[in-house]
Amino acid sequence: MTDATIFPQLEIPETIAAGPGPGNTDGRVLARFAGAGLADHMHGDVLRGMVECKHMLRAVMGTDNVHTYGVTGTGWSGLDVMFSAVQPGDKVVMFVNGTFSGIDGLTVRMRAATAGELAANPMDPQPASVTIVNVPHGQSVTGEIVEAALAAHKPKWAAMAHWETGSGRVNDIRGFSDACGKHGAMGLVDAVSSLGVEDFRIDDFPGVHGWASCPQKGICCLPLTYAPVSFTDHYIAELLKTGTRTFAHHPILEARHWGIIDGKDVEKGTYHRTHSAYAVSAFHEALRILLQEGVARRAKDYTFHEGALKSAVAAMGCEVTSNMTSLVVLNLPPAMAGREMELVQHCRAQNFGIWPTLSEPVQVRIGILNLLQEHVIRDIVARFGQAVRELGGTFDSQAVEAALAAHYGQAIAAE
């Protein structure tokens, strides 16, 4: 038996998180997390904070759904709660146009697989009741694609990512909702990357009955806090009829701990899991900040600053293929094609956290989550340009500066 090694204290340097997420956490959120004075998750102030979080989250999501709350964990936890209503043998159509909608598709296939189908291929089941509609990388899911698939298959459930960060594409949420309503499908939406970034109200999309997001992107909280979810009364009624084979991620049991019982807000919740006073405090502050700024204002800021970044990298000779406002997905200039992973690793070694795409074709992803200031965008552009040059790439610096000056100069003139 060997002696245990006690390693030196872990020191993690300050970095700029310029990827698809997690985003850069606001210092005020970190202060609330570290400043929570109690670990007692049933303390009165913690419970009050949970009630306030619940109401603020409804305002952020734009909904009257009573079953709107946060799920302990990351965005995957929220998605798992949402998809828990899918039962073995349920007919589902899933739209996939990137890495993360692809993982959603695997979740759906695991949920909908019968015992025999799951045993036949436990890690990648292929249930007969599930139709995966694959849309090529770099393209969006359109309303026409959804309409055709739902008309042909008439599923119980239809699922789609609103914003697919794997390829940087925004999918047609209006067309999806309308097609679900027309064909009697219950829509489920992965809003991990769109909530808090795009200005929309979920109640404006009546064909969608389940929504799941995450804490660390548009909400700009910490990853292991609370993943927002929201469910219509119709979704909950269906779940009460069918049940679900989970306890930890049961949508109705999770809601009870937030004081949502029998479809109503009550004064005090019922124990389901241990909540963290620190996580409640951080989530509460992140929601306060978002509401103070306003979802519409923040959405405009994302659109504006993404436009500056996009124009700058285009001036370097990169081809932008995305249409999200928090993330630019690009192909490097032709002379550097095939060196995407090398460039990303080079940037990360300098505490500049950009990302590659996680599926083919390999592209570069540069995100601006909670980086909505001109000097920060200019810093990102400078860091990226320096990395390109250090790997032997060339571009016209004056053209890049002209693109930034034109973009930000227009804003000054407009003011």
C-alpha cells in the first residue's frame, strides 16, 4: 500500500471564455455565491430566494406556466427532466443539425426504446418509433422541414434545438410550433443556447409544451446551479397519465421542491433533493441582473457585438457560416484550412478559450457570452489575429481595424 499523495493547492488562472459556453460569470454572481453565509438549505432566506427565483424565471422565459423552475445541475439535467416524459414505444420525430441536437436525439432514442430495442444496442438504440430527421451541418431546421416530417409521421412528440451551438445555426421555432399545433404533436425544445440571448416569450409558441435551458449561457450563472425548465399544463397532465421511470429527474417531483404542488404555487415546498444555499444565491443574482438589463436590451447587444466580431474575422479572410448572435462559427482562410484544432489549442494555451466544432467538418467557434463591450470584442479580435499570425497566417490589419471602426463608429453616430 502506497502513501496518499497530497497535491499542491489547485490554482486556475484567469481566462477569457470565448466559446459556445459556459459563459463568463458576472462578478456579482460570484460574490453572491461566495457570500452566502449558511449551508442550511431549508433556512427561511434560502426558501424565500427560491420563491423569488421561480417568479423571476417566469418573467425571463415569458410564461404563465406554473411548472417553471430550476433543475439542479447543468443544462443536461434540465434536458433530462424534459425528455423524461417520453415513454418506451412513444412515437417521436427528432430534428438534428449538429452535435447537441444529436445528443438530444440519442436521449430520445434511449427513452423511447422498448426493453428489447435497448438491449439490442444499449449505447445506441434504434427504436422503430423514433424518426431522426438529419439536416446537414451548417444548415438550419426550417418550418418546411418540420411540417413535412410531422405530416408524414404524426408523432406524439416532436423535438428540436432552438439554437444549435454545434454548428452555430438558429432553427425555426415559429415553424416548429405551428407544425406541432397543426399535427397534434407535443413540441419539446432545447433552449440551452437561446434563453437569455434571443428576445422571445415561450408562451408565444403554443405548439411547444416543454422547454429546457441551462444556467451558464444566456442566464450567465455558474454551470452547477439551476437549469431552467418550463412545462405547460398539457405536458403535466400527460405525465400524470403515463408516469415516468425516474425519481431524481421527475418533472412533477422536482416542481414540488419549488413550492409547485397540484398545479399551484404554495407557501412551502416538499422535500425532493438537497438544494444549495450558495447555488440559490448565485442563480437569484443572475436572474436579477438579466431582468435589470432587460432581455430585449441584452438581445440587441448580442446582435450588435456579434456583428462587429463577424465583420472583423471576415476581414481576416475567414468564412462565417453561423447565424447565432452569441457565437461565430467560421472556416479559416484557405491557406490555413485543416489547422483548426491546432489554432484552437494554441489559443487555449494562452488562456484564450475558443472552441472547435465537435463534429465534422471541423470549424472554429468564437463566442461572446457576457462579453458585450467594445473593448472586450477588440481584445478577442486581437487575440485571434495574433494566433493566426503565430501559425503563419497573414491578413490586412488595417482592413480589420476599418471593419471594427465602421461598425462601432456607426453606433457612436447613431447615439
